[in-house]
Amino acid sequence: MNETISVTGLGIICSIGNDAATVLDSLKKGESGIRSMKYLQSKHKELPVGEVQLSNEEMKAILGISDPKPMSRTTLMGAIAIRQALEQAGISDLKGKRVALISGTTVGGMDLTEMYYEQMKTDDSLLYLPQSNECGKSTEEMAELTGLENAEICTISTACSSALNSIILGSEMLKRNEVDIVIAGGSEALSRFHLNGFNTLMILDKERCRPFDATRAGLNLGEGAAFVVLERDSDKSLAYISGYGNRCDAFHQTASSENGEGAYLAMRDALEMASLQPEDIQYVNAHGTGTPNNDISESQSLKRIFGDKMPEVSSTKSFTGHTTSASGSIEAVICILAMQNRFTPANLGWKNHEEGAIVPTLGNADINIENVICNSFGFGGNDSSLILSMNKPESTCSAGGDYDIGIIADELITSADDLKELKEFISPMESRRMGKLQKAAHLSSLRAMKAAGTDCPDAIITATSRGMLEISMQFLEDIAANDEELLKPTLFMQSTHNTLSSAIAIRAKCHGYNTTYSQGDDSFRWAMRDAERLIKTGKAATVLVGSYDESTATFSEFAERAGKEAPQEIYARSIVLTRK
């Protein structure tokens, strides 16, 4: 099939507005939403944040929710954005339609978990919360609140590129004629877990962030949600999805490479898919976090793509704060608003040029924008780029061929006792800082790659319901025990769900496609489905698929008290699929 993908509806809620109209107004006026925290209950009041200016109860009122049960801001913000997007698309009756809801998040319901964690240990009435913390549960709750409970539901967790990867997956599903309508985006709430995690890395600025400025000192965290409705060949297009790319930097868990290899490859792939040249791009919405490392790395990747023909570039995180997993969809919506209204958003706070860095735009109030690149780069070097176009693309890449698939390796680890065998591949000195699940994922994947006769697969796809649970729970315990002080950065660095996929990619030096599915028991099915798509369409010859989860004594106790079967202590299965 060779059809175009149309954006027919959009919804957004973030620190600069509760809908598209108010967000647009703030962008045009140059008004930042980064301010002192109001709703987040952290002791670190010195750190400014980009909060949605609504309480949980106010959001519940907007959604017509009367249930007094606590709900995560991740769910509430996401449901608001989804409703807005469906309304703009004019979709009220989905009967007979094949629909998918795809959301990106990293924290899920962590804002609730951390609030009630100690109470959960004794109060059985709160035992629904451990499951609510799972990324996939937030997507299920959003579906229930927006009439999408019969849709296919999928959650992607690739840190700060999650939402953009959700849009990419939705576009692929439409191209393959697997669905008729996709609602894709992401939602992320501020939490003490996230704030303290980034603080351990010493990359949070006590002033408003200044992306690309020579004096930049870090990022400001934000929260929010944005979703877009995607349809094939619609006559009500707000914009078109004309190209995209997902690559792994394969360099470091939290730092970007000096030359921005992953970012460069993602942008290159997006341009190639769109059949566009660099000079066809009028605006780039940069990832632009405001950290010294990110901004110089992204600058280098942009220079490699555009040379001396740099389009206008800005980071709108100077408005919203870094909304992490939701940033890709929030910024994609901002790009569409900019194209429709013929302006480029300013890069707020920029004054001083740094050698090697790009010079961002301070805003252009009257510019014709036909094509934009929206960049989202996550921990582990999960780098994604999306091209949005105002005009219908003359040609789009088809879904490709239909190759046969075979499994050439399948390795399973179900006991912590097996982990001593890791020394065959990794020295004890190197593995000593790895969590239990990371060791198991490495052992099973390295065994599988050895059996398959490959050192570097074309793509790495991971499925995990709870991610690095032991690490995350330890960090959560430390936050409470140490009153948000003297926390360990190594714990936070390993807490994201895509730690496993990215760590394996870094070891294998795999710059190919990389993603992580986190949809409960359905995670592995989504991962295999994605791998099969890559192979069938000729985009990969070998794909490493991993299914990794663990439990802890505390989590298992929660499950048993809730009348559920305790999860396995350790489960790591790695499969290598290949084109026949």
C-alpha cells in the first residue's frame, strides 16, 4: 500500500495551556509556563517546573468523573488530550472501525504510587495502586475514560522519545492496513521519583532553561499530554505524516555521542522516507533539553544534516519544560500549530552563542512552513525524528514486501541461579552494578545472538510489563528514607523501562531500530508483531526480541494480598528472528 497518513485531530494540555487555542496563544506571546511548583509535593522547591495548571480534582471535573478514588495525573491529562483530539477529528461513533490507542509514558502512575507507597504496606484497600503504576495500565484507564475500551491498546516506553515512537507505530499500522483509525501520543505526570532522579544526574537548572545558550545549566522538568488522530488519505487533514526514523545512538545510557550519530541517522531516515532534501525543511523543533551534552550533540547532528543551509531551529521546552515521555507528541502538536499559523516558536532565554552549537531562532511571526522535523531523543540513545508536512506528499514509502520469518535462536532464563553464567560474556567487575533483571536480559540476549551467529542485529525490541522493578522500588524507598537527599544516580539511570533494550544495543553497537513495549501481559505480543513487521517489509533481516520481567518480595506480597498470583522472581527470554 502507498497511502498518505493524515493528522485529522489533535489535543494538548501542558504548562502553557489546557487546549490547542491557549497553547497557541502562549507560543505567539512568548509566555513560558515554567514556574515554581504548585501541585508536586517535593521538598526541592528551588527547582522550577512546567506544571499543568489544574488540580487532579479540576481535571476529574472536566472529564465528568465523580469517583473519589485517587487517579494519576498521567491518566487524567491523557484522557483530556484524547477527548480533544477525537472531537476535532469529528469522531463520535467508532462502530465498525478498527481503532488503536497508542500511548507513550515512562512514569505511568508513579505519582500515585509514591504518594501511597508506605500505606500500601498495611492498607489492603490501596492494593490496586501497584498495578496502576504500570505504564500499560495508564493507557487502559485513558481508553476507559474516552470510550476507546474496545480499541487495540498499546503502550511504548522509550523514555523521552516514547510519544513520538507511538506516532511512528500508529503510522506503520495504518500503512499496513491493520487499523482504520489511530489515536497516538503520550502523557507524563511530574513525580518526586522523576524529579529526584534527574536531580541525581545534576542536570536540573534552578533558573528557566535556556536551550543552546552558552550559559545553559540544564533542563526544567514539565508534565502534560498530547494526542493526534491519524487516518489514511483523509480530506480533513491538518497535516501529513510524511517521514520518520528511529535509531539508537548506542553510546551511553544517559549521555549523547559527540557527533550525535543516532540523531543524525534518525533525521536522515525521515528525510529519505519523505523523499525530501534538507533544503525542503523550513523548521526543526529540536529536542533541545538545555543540558550541555544534549544541545551540543544535537547541534552536531543538525550540522551534519543541513550544513550551511540550516533552517530555523528552536526548542519549545523553553516554554513547556521537558515533558519527557510526552514531549514528542506535545512538540508535534506545536509544530502543526506553527505550520497552520505561519510562525516559528521562539527559543526562549537564548542570548549567548557557544562555538559548535547552532544559533536558534528567537521567533518568526510570518513564515511559510511546508515541512518540519520534530526531534525526540530518549535515555539509552533512543532517537526518533518525525517529518510533518502541510501539503500532501507526492509519494510516500510503501509498506514493502512480504518476506517469510524464521526463529533461529531462543534463550530462556527463569532462575537467579543462572546469572552466574553471565561471566562467560561479561566480567564480574562490569556486571556488579547491573540489576538482577539487567543481568538476566544480557545473559539471554547474548546467548541468543551467539546461537544466531550475529554480534549486531538490525533491530532490538523489548517487552516488559514492570521494567527494572527492583531498581525502581529501591529508588522509591530511598526517596522516602532519605527525604529526597543523597540519592544514587545509578539507580535512576537503570529505572527506565528501555534500559534493557538500550543497554544491549550499546553493548552490540547496534544503531538500528530500537523500541520497548510495556502493555502488561500483552507486551510480548506487541514486540513480536513489530519485529515481524520489520522483517516482512524488508526493513530488517535480523531482529532481537526480548521479554523481560522480575518481581521483588514486596511486590509479590502486594499481589498475594490482592488475591493474585505472585509474578516470577525472574523471567528473561530472548529470541532472534530472521528473514528466510
